[in-house]
Amino acid sequence: MSRRDLIDMLVTAREAAGLTQAQLAAACSVSSQQVSRWERGTAVPGPKVLSRLAAVLSLPEGELYMAAVAASQQEVKQVRRQANEMAEQFRDVAEKLHHNHMLLNERVDYLVSMINSLTAGVDEVRDAVKKPPLRNGKR
């Protein structure tokens, strides 16, 4: 059974019973929006509601439970698949960030070495300027 089977079962039974979504909702103590979600397949009736649904719609309770469980399992598989896709995207982003971090570290190291080279040259010039000039080979 699939989610589609559950949807078809609920819609067909509700229409056969001559009930609107609002009437079915009232009989099951849920909102009409909730019934609409079940019939659109965006939600699955919970265990507490399934018994009332079966009674109101004259459906075999076991069959309704099996359809709801199958729909829930499909939903779990879909969520698991989406979670795996998101995890893969996260891994890709993390790998790119790590690569960019390594490149940035290399560039920072290069800049530090260039600055050190430049400052070493400046230090040499400064030291040379501070020393008194040589006169006849003596200071």
C-alpha cells in the first residue's frame, strides 16, 4: 500500500458515506483542514484518529491502519532521502570551505614572508642610517 492508496481509501469512503470534509472532521474531533491534509497526502491520520475514522467511514480498522502505516513509512523514507541529500550538500560545502581555508592560509603565509622580507630590508637601511659614516676607514 502507498500514500495514494490511503488517500483514495479516505476520499472514496467519505464520499460513499455522503460526508463533507467538515462533517468527517466533526465526527472525528479534528479540524476540516486536517481532513484536507489527509486527502491531499500532506499528513497521515494518527493512531488515535484511525479508530474513529474506521468507525465513521465503515472501513475495516486493520486495513486502514495498514494503509496509514505504509503511508507513514513512505514519509519516513522521503524524509530520510531528503536528509541524506542535505548531508551530501553539507559535506560538499564543508569540503569547499576547507579547501578555501587552506588556500587562504597559504596566501597569508606568503604575505607574512613578504612582509618579513620587506621589514628586514627596512631594518638594514635603518641600522645603516644610524651608524656614523666612515672617515678614512674609521668611524
